Amino acid sequence: MISATAATAEMARRLTEKAEAIAKAQAVIMTQRKNARRWRDAGLLWPLFGKD
């Protein structure tokens, strides 16, 4: 039989910290993605307004 002892409170704390860090990183990525999409769309429309 395999037996093991683990500090579950410590493990839970570390996993919670990692989950929070991942959530923050994903939030940053999503804001950057929206900004990039807006500028890409503006770049595609720019030639329509540049000519008379």
C-alpha cells in the first residue's frame, strides 16, 4: 500500500496563487487582443477615407 503525507494547506495556497496569476495574465492578454483587433480594423478601413 502506498501512503503519503502532504501539506494540503500549503498546496492549496500555492495552487490558488498560480490560478490567480493565470487569471491576471489572461485578462492582460484579452485586453491586448481587443486593442490589436481595433487597430487592425482601423488599418483596413483607412484607405477608404484617405482618397478624395
